[in-house]
Amino acid sequence: MFNQSIVRMVIALAIIAVSFLAWRIINQRSLRAAGASGKESDTLPEGFVPGKPGVLSFGSPDCRSCVYAQKPALRKLSGELGESVQILEFDVTQRPELAKRYGILSIPTLLIVDADGAARRMNHGFVASAELRKQLSPYLSA
């Protein structure tokens, strides 16, 4: 009985480890796809102004997480950081070509970009404003 429990626990841990590794690989591929055209300025969406870091938010009006959680978090972040960061929101139902170009697989998805527009971090799902601020901090001017 005890041995079966250990075997089940080892199997469960192996499944968790493989799932985590698969998630990391998919996340890294998505991040590379976000800047895949080589020259970053070629991949910048309209509205992005080089010179300050930003958050590219991909969502939809039908996505409850996007509307009721992520948008308020982005508003809070904008209020805290003001003009030092740019936040661009994109509706994937209206802009499917942009979602495809950035490798968006689920919504909400947030892409952290540096001042040159290079993709630095991709977040799948809701991200709180404090975490976004932490992720942006290396790219903000002192």
C-alpha cells in the first residue's frame, strides 16, 4: 500500500515537471515569435513609440478576465507609472493578424517590451499591476 502511494506521487511529480517544461518551451517560442522578423522596428505595432518601455495587452471584449481584471490592473499601472510607460491594448477579434504575428495563443496575454520594442516577457492570463511593475522595472529609466 505504501509503495503504491510513493509510485503514484512520483508519477504525479513527473507529470507536473513535464507539463512545466512544456509550458516553458511554448512560452519561449511565443516570445521569440513576438520578435521574429529580425529588426524590432519592423514588428512594432502601430501606436508604439520607441523610447520608452511598454505593455502590449491582447484581449477581447468577450473575455471576462480581460475586462474585469486585466483592464483595471493596467489602469492602475498607468496611474502609478504615468508617462514613463506606454500601454497598448489590442482586441484579437478585430486584429487577428496582429495576434498571429505575436504568437498569441490565449487571452489575456501581455507582452512586456523594452524601449526599443524588443519583446522581453510574455504573460499568459491575468497579471496584477504590482507584478507588471516588477517586470517593467529593469526597462524603466532611473
